[in-house]
Amino acid sequence: RVENTTNRQVTFCKRRNGLLKKAYEL
């Protein structure tokens, strides 16, 4: 389903952003 793919992309983006924030803080 298209919704599932979009949701997965959003989750991936959020997770990547969180990792970038952690790396930036370090």
C-alpha cells in the first residue's frame, strides 16, 4: 500500500533526524 510506504519513509526520516541530532550533540 502507498500509505505503508509513505509511513515507512516518514519513520525513517524521523529516525535519521534523531541520529543526526545525537551525533550533533556529541
